[in-house]
Amino acid sequence: HTDTYNKAKILNWDVSAGNILIAPDRSGLLIDWDLSKKMDVDLPRQQSRTGTWQFISTGLLLHPATQSHGLPDDLESFYWVLLYMVMK
């Protein structure tokens, strides 16, 4: 995720437990990039929120009309995935 954002300016927009694969060597892979968005392109963005609702950033859930999806939102989704997996 970090490399994709830093090098290509792309956010996944659907970070969820089902979209993270863990290999036997304990490396991880984020999959399902079909909802991803290129952040350095100034085009109209979809106003409705996409992604797995259990892991969506709380800021986007509470104020959907006033916020655009950014890096902090993807990172918060990783936090919710971690919390979910630890509790499960």
C-alpha cells in the first residue's frame, strides 16, 4: 500500500480483511484494486462511499458529503482490519 501510494499516487479504497493475503513467509499482499483511485488526477470523484463498510474510515461514515477519501482513510481502514482480526 505504501509503495503504491508513494510511487503511483493510488489508493485502494477497499482495505478489508478479505482483501489482505498473508503468505507462509508472513509477507502480506493487498488485493482487489478495482475500486482504487489515482490521487493526482483532478477528475470528478464518485460521491457515494465504496468499500467494505465494517472497515471504512469513521470520518467518511460520519460526514460523507464533506470529506473526500484520502491516505488517512485507507490507513484507518488498516487499523480496523487489525482490530477485527485481533478480536476475532
